[in-house]
Amino acid sequence: MKNPDTDGALVADIEIDEVGPGDAGFMLRGRGSDGQQYQLHVHLDIPVDRRTWTVVAELLSQSEVRIWRSSPTPIRGGSRRRRNAVG
């Protein structure tokens, strides 16, 4: 699927199932259209009071996240090389 605004390709289309507290932000979890489980960490550089956090978390829990990649080259799973890997 192509993004109509760019030449990029859709990486993940995720329906958010759960929003929890993250390190200075939110942790979103959900299942993608590919059936896989995804986790997205959203870090905020500003402090958010508890009431605001609760409202934003409720909005996010009713959301979907679409992640687009600018390069049309497909991402190959497991192709990342670990730093300092032997072999």
C-alpha cells in the first residue's frame, strides 16, 4: 500500500489495544493488520499532570497508528546486524 502523500510504503497499520505509562510518556500496544503484536513508546519532553495523561491515554486507546517508511524498499525481518557480534 502506497502513502498518497509520498512514495513511501506502509510498514505497519496498528489498532491500539492498550495504553500504559511509559518512561516520561506513553507505551502503546496493539495488533497490526499483519497479525503481529506491536509496541510503540512515545516520549514527551514536557511534564504532563495525571489528569492530562489520563485524557490523552483515553484518546490514544481509541486510535490507530500507521507507520510509513519513506523508502519503497521493503524491510527485511531479522536483517539487522548486532554491534560487536562475533562471526
